[in-house]
Amino acid sequence: MTQEWTSFLAGQGFAADGGTFGDLSGELAAARDASVIAPLADQGVIRASGADAADFLHNLMTNDIKGITAGSARFAGLCTAKGRLLALFLIWRDGEDFLLMLPRDILPAILKKLSMYVLRAKVKLSDASQEFALVGLSATDAVAPAPTLIAASGDLPRFGATGIPGGRAIRLDDHRWLLALDPALAATTWQDSKASARPVGLAAWNWLEIAAGQPRIVAATQEAFVPQMLNMELPAVAGVSFTKGCYPGQEIVARTQYLGKVKRRSFRARIGMAAMPGTHVFAPETGDQHCGAIVSLAPSPSGGHECLVCVQIGAREAGDVRVGSLDGERLEFLTLPYATNDDQANA
């Protein structure tokens, strides 16, 4: 974020840590029941430009990058050779360039990692975070809460992208949108949107992400999961293509899909305590060996916290999964907005 945008948000009451605008319970309730607008201060952007940018990214990511058009975006992952996720991105076009949104805490390391693959390719990679003010919008009625910006795109499909005054809008799902705005115009867009959407911080936005069953990778969870553990091959998440060709870890991901069985899935759950991403979870069936880990966590409008947790399917079916140790707090499993293609889906 630019200093101008940061200063504007501070003047609006945005907390220094980005969590709230000063009223956590009210913001969470609004995220559940109404329309909200959130500065995505924890996200950054990598720009990939050059004649080989499409081929370069296509050969590294879990999804079909060549298929991204001016009117679309895609969710994709970067894996190690062992199929373990290093990062997850939302990727869209900016003219001939590609923009990759990911958490700021891993952006420098991922930019360095991607740069190692460039070699002789005609690709330039750069941190473009200062070029955009990233804003999330959500509406419970599936209608964009800033109709003056995107009324013409009300029927845009999921991962559809369209130009708006001062930037670009991407539809994330039935309820959520991403706006990538020119920082110089972001304050005006924000003020216009406040008439129909309540400002909320990252705590409320992260809860919306969890409620949608949308995974993320942060520093603490890098190399912890293969894509199927985060439901990425399912249409509702849509982060893996099995027809696009090779990429780092592709053999492991494909073998899991076609020759093996997915033994761990991500589920939504409630706990009273806060827990960091990467915290292991345990079950009687696995004893002292952990059966999974917290993927992401946020305060819940219903009290306590909600999380996405990757856990062995058998332990989920048994229903007794504990956080941190066998004596830890028991997870209360909640429904996801999509089926996981397993018998216990949304049970």
C-alpha cells in the first residue's frame, strides 16, 4: 500500500495491525448479515511482464495460466518438487502483463523463488504492491455492494474480471469481490462505497474467506500441504488443472488424484481459543502423531473463532479432533458451502 492510502485508512479508523476499524463484534456481524468493504492490507502483488510471461507462469503453476484472458482470473499454486505448496495466488491480466496477488508475509521469498526460474526467459518480475490499493467487497444477497462501480457486471461469472473506474473488479464467488484500484483514486471509491457497505478490517474479511472454504498459504504453512489437502482440485476452489501439462510437483499431485486416495481434506470448524496457522491437531485414532493442521483462523460472528483445518478424513468422521494435543480443545465441525466429494462432506 502507498503511504497516501495508508494514511487515508488510518484517518478512517483502520487499526495499525489491520484487524478492525475499532468494532470487532459489529464488523463480524456486518460481514455475516450485510454488505462490507475491507482494505486487504495483508496482500501484495507480483507483476510478471515480458514476451514469455504466459509460458513462464504456465510452466510453474498448478492451473492453466495461458487460459487467463482480460475478462478472467484464476486461482493457482506454486509447489515444491514434492508437490507441497509454497504459495497460493489469485492471478489476472493487466494488459499483456500478469498480476499475482498473495500474502505480503511470503511475497519477498516467493518473488526470489520465481526469479530463480527465469534463466533466459523473456520475463521481468517485480513487486507491484505499491501500484494497487486492494479492497474486498462482500454482500449477503450476492449483489455487489458498490453498484455504481460494477452494476454492469452483475452477471459476471466466478473469477470473471472487468474494468471499473479507477481499476479492476474480480468476482471471487457469489458474495465476494476483489477490487484492484489505482491508489490515487482509492479514497474516492472507498467513500462512495461506504454508503452501501460497512468498513471492516481483516478479521472480518478473513472470516468471510474461511466461511467460503477458500484456503491460503502463509509463512507458517509453506510446504505443509499438497493441493488436494486444501480442496484445490474441487470446482468450488478451482486451483488445479489436470490437463495443462507439467509443473514442479505435478507428478505427485497427479498421482494423488489418479492412483492414490485423498486422505486429508480441509474442513471448516469452530474453536473457542485462538490458534496460529500451522498448529497441529490430534485425534485418538492417531495417538501422539498429529492428524492435520490449522490452515487459517479468524474470529467468528458467533463467538470464539472459526478455522479451516486440514485433517485426516477418518479422524473427521470420528468427530474427536483436538487442537495442539490430545488434551487440547475439541474442534466443532461446521458446514462448508461446497461438497468435498467424500462421503462425510458437509456432515
